[in-house]
Amino acid sequence: MTELRVVPNLPIDPVGTDRRERVYEVIGDYIGDNNVSPGEAYEELLSEVEGWIKYHSDCLEKASDLYNLLLNQEQSKVRLSD
């Protein structure tokens, strides 16, 4: 038997559709799993968002360090040529 899947208000944009479809699948997995409580689903989703925050914080720090290094190198080059 074929399952009926309803995904409301999908955007026309294929990239947005893919993203919305992935969210739909994740939420469906949590809701459909009788071994996962709403609290566990909440904690796992929250943990993933926290992981993204840490990842991007680390990347921001690394990018900032590189940017400052590049600026310092550029300033040193200007001073040497003066």
C-alpha cells in the first residue's frame, strides 16, 4: 500500500523544497518513533543547533585570526617599502 504524504506550503524553489523536505523527514522520524519522547526529540534538535553554533563560532574565530594576520602582513609590507 502506498503511503500518502502531505507536505504543506512547499515553496516553488527547488533548493527550498529540498530543505523543507529534509525538515519534514526529520520531524516525521521523531514523531513516528515510539521509542523517542518529545523531550528527547527536543534535546537532540537543541544539541544539533548548539553544535552548529560552536562550529561557526570556531570558524569565525579562525577567519578573524587569518584576517588580522593578513592585515598585519599588509601593514608590514607597506612599512618596509616606505
